[in-house]
Amino acid sequence: MRQRKWLEFLKDYDFGLNYHPGKANVVADALSRKSLHMSMLMVKELDLIEQFRDLSLVCESTHNSVKLGMLKLTSGIMDEIREGQKSDVLLVDKLTLVNQGQGGEFRVDENGVLKFGNRVCIPDVTELKKSILEEGHRSGLSIHPRATKMYQDLKKLFWWPGMKREIASFVYSCLTCQKSKIEHQKPSGLMQPLAIPKWKWDSIN
């Protein structure tokens, strides 16, 4: 019925069909994307600049754009990390090696925070780790990623021993993920009872 409906609709048109190979159709998604011109956008540019100015950011307004320089976010969590590093046995040893010039990839940045490469070393403080894991998993920007994705995101910023294992354990214990995530394993087969033999030794398995 659906094909007949389209045939009835198209029979009054004079058109030709041209085959376009799939490999050559590299912008197929563009056909389903709605274009939006800048003239259709209502941007409150001045209000936005004033809000950023209150944050002491460097703002530069040009004819058709707004540039932000040195957008740097700081938080009290860095103070917690710095203080926690002083009481963590492993990190204290790493700090000692760094001060002796034998830290390897470990270093201390200009704020006095121990880092492994460019990653902040997180001390073994349960509440501190929990806040980082919750922010990386339940915030509005992350939206409950799986363990592998969450590890790939967090390892760009943080480091601690057993990090991957703790992230996996945290994700698997998330009740929301257990309820909503799709199960990729094949469903188990049904248990089929064996037929009851009519006589002994009638059926041998």
C-alpha cells in the first residue's frame, strides 16, 4: 500500500533517476541536517560578555565574534589534593624522589601539586576519589559513561594506583546504569527437562 501511494503521487511528475554510488556519497548526513544561519540566532552578546567580565576573564569583542583568553577554572579540590598528597605514603615517597632529581615522570608544578606527566596525582583519600568519580560519571556533561569511556576521560587529568579497577567497580555499582544500559550478552537458553524413561537403561546420557 505504501509503494502504491508513492506511485500515485509521483506519476504526475516528469523526472529522471540517476544512480549515485555509496562511496561517492560522502556527505549523505548533510541532507538530514537543518541549516541555521547566523541571522536567525538571537544572541545576547553584551549580557554574556558582562557575565564573563565578572569572572575576571580577558574578553575581546570584534565585529562578528567574541574571543576569550586564558579561560582557567580553579576549584577548592586542588587544595584538598595538595594537602592529601602530603599524607599519602606513596606520594610522599614520590615527592622525595622529585626533590632529589630522581622523580622520572613525576614532577611538581608551579602550584606545588605533584603530577605524573600532566596528570594530577590523587592521594588515597576515599571522599576525594569519590567526588572525582561522581563528577566524571554523574555530571551533566558525562551522562553515565561506561567504565572504559570514563577511564579514558579521567586518565587525561588524574592518576592514582589501581585507577582503572576502581573506575570499573564504581560504574558497575551504579544503579542507574544497571537499570538503563543495554545488555550485550546473548540471552541464556531455556532449560529443557529430559523425558522420563519408561524403563531402566532406556535412555543414557
